[in-house]
Amino acid sequence: MKVYYLNNPTKGKLSLTKTVNEVAEILEADPEALYRLVIGSDSQDRRLKGKKMADLVCAIVIHKKGCGGRYFWHKEQQNGFPSLRNKIYAETLASLALAEKFMPLLTKRLNGKNNYELEIHIDVGQHGETRDMIKEVVGMVTGNGFTAKTKPDSYGATCVADRYA
């Protein structure tokens, strides 16, 4: 299995296991508080030596309601996307893949304790070219058992992941 690293502005480059421990420590610091745990992705097309490439960024955000938050992000470079539809699908699938890797480890680390709401943030909204895709990608996320958020509420994708894409 490929080693998966995430970055944090304060802690630097962390393995997935160390990221899980960091998130768990944040959640355990104030067990009475309610947290929002967000996973979102965004990508940016680039030209590299004449070839269309894309920087795909996945972010994990821990937001303590009323008190700010912390985030971790992972960037991968891959072939460019032939269409906007392919790009949105790839971003959504990347968020789901990260959730499938991350959440079992976090659940185990927290011994099943849960003081957070998990959301998958998708970079689609009612305005613009992606409006026709909302039902499709929200269906992908909810079909995998997660809560989906779209613009303007999808800050994990549209702000945090977008910052590093």
C-alpha cells in the first residue's frame, strides 16, 4: 500500500497515522464540544512540458464550532481531466477514498467515541456550470453513507483544498 502523507501548516508533513492521532487529540481536548469533521477536494489544471496535468488536493478540516479549526491536506499530481464532469467526479471520488482510509483509523483511535459531525464537501453549486451535477455527486456521497455539502457550504473544498490546488 502506498504511504499517504498529509501536510499541516504547524506540524508539517505527517503520515496518515500521525494525522489520525493529531485529529483525535483535537477532538479529545474538549470532549463536550461539538466538532465538524470535513473532507473535501479541489483540483487545478496545469500544463507541464506541454502535457495537461492536474494538481488534486484533498483536505481534512476539524472545525470546533464557535472556536475555529485546523486542517491537513494532501496533494497529488495526475493527468489532466478531459471535461468538467470528469474533474468533479475525480474530486468527489478522492474525498470518498480519503474518508474510507481515514475514518476507520479515527474510529478505532477514539474507541468509538464520537463528538463530531462528518461531512464531505463537494465543489459544486446552484450557480455555474456544475449545477447540473449536484444530484449525481451528492448521490455518490450519500450512497457511501456520508453527509454531502455543496456551495456555498462546502468550504473544505472551495476554500481549504482550493488554497493548495
